Amino acid sequence: MAGNLNHSKSSFIHNFDPVSHQKSIFVHHEVEEFSQTYDYCMVFPMKKVKTDSGKTFEQTDAAKYCVSELLAAGFEIYPYTSVQGDELVVLIRCPLDKLQAFADKINYKLKIDPARLQETLEGGDAEAKIKPIFIEDMKDICEYSPYEHIYLQYRRTVDQTLYAWNPTEKTAFPRSIRLKLIYLLIRAPKRDGGCDIELTKLKHKKHILAFYPLHDKRRKKEILSHVFSLWTTPWTISFEDIREYFGEKIALNYVFLGHYAWWLIFPSIIGLAFQLVVWGSLNFSHPVLPFYGLLITVWAVVMLEYWKRREASTALQWGMSDFEALEQDRPEFKGDTMRSYINGQDITYFPPSKYQALMSFSRSIITMFIMVVIGVVLGIYVYRFQLQKSDSTYDYASGIASILNTVQITVFNIIYGNAAIFLTNQENHRTDTMYEDSLIVKMFIFQFINSYASFFFLAFIASNLDAPDNAPEGTKGQCGAENCMEPLSINLATIFGSRLTITNFLDIFIPYINHKQKIKEETKGIPEDAKVSAPEKDYTLMLYDTTKESIASYADQAVQFGFSLLFITALPCASFFSLLNVYIKTKFNMWKLATFYQRPVPDIGTWQSIFAIISVAAVITNAALICFTMTVLSTYSLFGRVWIFIGFQWVLISIQFITQAIIPDVPESVEVQLDRTAFINDKVIEKVADEDFDEEVETEVVDEVVADAAHGGIFSCLTTGKSKQRKIKDNCPYVSVQEYPHGVNPVDFPAAVYGPAAKTESGVPASYNAPAPAAVNFMPPPPPSDA
């Protein structure tokens, strides 16, 4: 693995305590393929040029520029031409000390080894005037040990054995962490030691064809085998292993699906029983339905409250609790460089007035889309009304309208989804969280109206309109029946069922077709017996945009949650089909992700507030259905039903708020562990002296170390420089390409192309053997002779 190379095998042996780590379902395996010694792959196009001997390919300025920047920043690369000769493939990895320097610079947090942490605290630090610290393990107060799930800022100046080692890769910087740091480092400004390569812009302009982490075939196979097991349910999936391979954002989505599916079991059983009662009696206003509506609205808020607790516990265990507070600016964020009026450091400033102008423009476009959707929904029901006027089409009017609603929802969601992304890209958000929040709000507002407008019409408007002249006696308005509950139930079942079927089909079919098309394009002209490298095979896979795909997944879940909640009294079995859908979705989404897509860059997000809004809205819609649409209260006057409606919704909303108050969002154990983390960080990392020391504590200021020329910028993240890339240089040196080592024994793997680092006699960069800062051990001590 990158970052582990050029160290003796014995240096990897570490006293690992399996009790203090969550066990993995996967086993460690040796490197079998050359590309597994690298972390990322960057693919550049080659430009065609005419020569006297015919057409040939030549490297682009963008390729030479990017490679030069990677080498200047201290990266290690292995460039070679694709099997077709029309692309330059560059494998990328980063030396361990470069990653350590960058992690130190950005205050990146790593998990701490519990046993070493306890030993460090109990040993004290006389030089830093810190007395021995003993923290008692009180399970009646906190379920966690005082030293587990502790993530502290990485520092090169502390004992490196303090940081927990990955049990399979035997390093504190396993591939999952390296992928994050390398991605940040390539996009980071040069003043932070990065390459300042604008990946998004270069990929948009086709200067870079692809940039992706490399897949691990064996790891993928193990994940799929586990997830596709018949007995693996959404709540028993190994979330930790999904997190390590695909990143926190995707793993957190699976954690939510597992939590949601587990909580759906109870309402699914009750809802299916109630649905059978309704179908058996053919009474769509059956008296049992209000009780189910009461149950499901209380269930929703309890489920969400326990999700908040589950999310907080997961964030603690994964070191994500203060993610947003430590978030960096997006590389796509543009503005003027100026001195901060807070601390005097260089910052990128974008005027709030311009930001608000961009937001206002987006809101106006969203409003236009919403008005168009409302107009289309009204048009569908006008058409339905016209069909009901004819005896020959009266019986089919509701079914045709439901099908048209399904088409309208699907088509507008696709069109608007692209428009929402475009608008959000133009708004120039400073952080990824701000970007995602803006996109989430756009998606929710539109999809809420687009998905549920027809149900609101049927439930609360259709009964108040005039019935067609040829309607059977007793027909209520334009409901097409004695009341609107039956057509509402049919419409809900048709659209919900169609949506589940169509969405799941398209989620698999479209990526499958696109994948096959890309393979056809990329393998055109390749001889059947040609050897294609593993990175090139990954290139034929499609790009997986973690942010957009995760938001789309949460949006789909939010809409499904609404179907299962907002009009649940019209279709109690919706909960059961939601559970079935989640079970199928978790398996096929993982298969799709591992089969059709390049490995995503690890990332992090949440839709908590959206689901909370739906749960409150469900109280109002179900109360209105019971009081005004169902016939269960038909003996009461309109005035009486209005008061029942007001009382019903306020009782339920009060129950929801009382439930929220009774169940804390964050478990007490998590709060205790976060307080412990803050205290431990002060003592172990920041070396804050104890206040009860008699002598005055002197503060030592350690100057930042900047590497000299002999180290080739390995510590360049401590240097200063402009952070804004202006243009691609056209005078960068030609990239000397290598041959891809097909079928080469691991011991004979060729060396990487290094940056300007000085080399030792063995050809290893001097940076690998550079002396560590004083009193620092980069590797754990060797094992005893009888180990």
C-alpha cells in the first residue's frame, strides 16, 4: 500500500488489541496486483498530431502541467500510456511523511489507541506540567470506556504509537484515510503544500478525463458476498466495512436505511393487517384507520428521535462529531483574496450582497418550476374530468390520471434535478455543507409539491367540485365514488407502486446501459488478446459523484417516507412495501455501486430536518383526511369536525414535541465521551498545563520547519504561496512514460517516478529516511524476539 512502502516488514508488526476495535468481516490480504500499491488514478487525453510517418499521439499541456505539480508537491507517480495509446494513465500515491505533514497542518483527526492513551494519561508529563490522570470507567454513567472512540488532532511531535493502527493494513494511515488526505492535498492551495489543481474545472473542460481511487477486487467481492447474503438485512450490514471502502457519506446512508427498516417492522405488520380489514370490508373509511393514523404519526417522531441518537453515536465512533466545525473551503469557492478581519490570515472573500443576489435568482427559477408543476397537475385533472363526462371512458378516468401523474412525477424530477444542481453550482457556496444544504432544500421543496400535489387535490379539493352529469347517483364531487378515500387509495397505490418499480428499474437499467456504452467506446479497436491494466478497467466504469448521488438517495427516501406517512390512512400497507423496498434497495444499490461505478472519493451529510418536517406535516394531512374526507365523522356538523380537526392535530403535535423533549437527541454517553475527548486533546495534543502547578508555566513556541532543497518539498505544506490557480502552464517537461508491469511478481514491482526529492544509493527518496522531529517515533517498537 502507498505510504507503507520501503519499510521493512517487521516494522509493521503492532500489538493490536481486538477488544478495543470493532472487528471487520474482512481479512487482511497481500498485494497481488501492481496498481494496488497506488491509491489514485488520473487519466489524460492525448492529442492527435500528424507526422511524416502518419498520425501519432502527443501529451497535452494539461497532462504535463498536472504531473509537474504532483511531482513538485512530493507525490509519487507511475505514468504509462493506455492500451490504445490515446490516453496517458498516471497512478498516484503519496509518501507517508508528506501525508503526516499535511494531516498535521489541517488538524486532521485520527483514532487513538485506547491502551496507549490510558498509558500516556496515567504516566503524566512532568515537562509539560501535567500530572498523572486516572479516569474511572463508570458504566452506570457512560457506556463507553474512557479511552475508546477518541479521535485527536494528528501531530508529528507526539509519540506515533498513540494513534490506532488499522488491523488489516497495519498503519495509522490506512487507505481510507489516505484517499481523503490525498484528495484534499491535490486540491489544496500551494500555501498549504497542495498542488492547487482545480480538478472539477479540468474535468469539466476534458483536460482530465477521470480521477478516481483504485478499486480492490477482492475487497469488493467480499463486500458484495456479505451484503447479498439472504440473511443479511439492512440493519445487520457491516457498516464499518462500507465506511472504510466507500466513505462515511455512503456508509451513513446505509446506517439510516438499516435504522429505518428496523423501525418499519412494527408498523408494517399492523398496517398490513389493517389493509386486509379495509379490503375485506371494502370500506375505505373503516373506523380502524384513524387509530392507525394516530399510531403512525407518533411512531414517526419516535423513530426520528432515536435516529438522532443513532446518528450521534455513529458520528462519535467514526470521528465525525465536529466535522462541520473543521470543514475546509470548497476549491470551487471563488472570491477575492484578502486579510481576515478576525485573525489577519489570508482568506477568500465573496461579498454577501452578490451571494444573496445569486440565491434570489435561484429562488425565482424554483418558483417558476413549482408553478409549472401545479399547472400540469391541474391539467391532468381537467383531462380526467373530461374523460368522466363520457360513459365509455368514465371507468378508466382515474386510472389514466394516476398513470399520467406517475409520468409527470418521474419526468419533472429528472428535469428539475439537473436544474437544481446547475443553480446550486452557480451560488458559489463556501463549504460542501452549505452547498449540500442548499441543494437539499431545492430538491425537497420541489419534490414535495411534484410528488404529492395530486393527492392533495383528490383528498381536499375534488370533493368540493361539481360532479359530471353522467356520474352515478351518490358520487361525491369529482371523486368518482361516494367519497374520495377510495380513489385516493387507488391513486396512492398506483403512484407509490409505480414509483417503487420504475425508480428501482431505472436505478439499475440506466447505469447498466451507460456502463456498457462506455465499455464499448473505450475498448474500440483493442485486440482481443491485449492485456488491459486494472486501472484502465476501472476507467471504463462510470464516475460516482458522492454528494449528488447521496442527496438523490436521501431525496428518494424522503419522498418514500412521505408516501408512508402523509396519507397513510388511505393506504396502511404502504409501510410494508416501504420495508420490502428498503431490503431490496440496500442489496441492489451496493451491487450497482461496486459493479458499474469507479470507487468514490470518501466523503460526509444529513437529511434529518427534512424527515422531521414530513412527520409534522403528516399530522395535519391525516387529521384532515379523518375529519373531512373519510365518512367516519359524517354524523358531525362541519363546525364540529373543524374543532375535532384542530384538537386532533394539536394533541398529536403536542405528543410529538413531548416525545422530542423526553428523548434527548444526543445520548448522555456520547456527550460524556465528547467532553472526555476535548479534555484529552488539551492534555495530550495541546499540552495544556494543570492549573494547580505551583510554578509558572512557560509556553514554548515551536517554529514551523520548512524542508530544504534536499528534501524536495516533502514538508511543502508548511510553505507559503498563492492558492489560486491562474492558467495551465505550457512549458512543463514531457512526462516520461513507463511500461505497465502485467503479471509481475510483487517483489519485482518497478519503482515509482518520484518528485525532486534527493535519492539514496538504494533509489529510495531521502524523505523516507529523513530524521523525524525530536522525541518522535514514527513506527512502533519491534516485537519481542518470542513474538
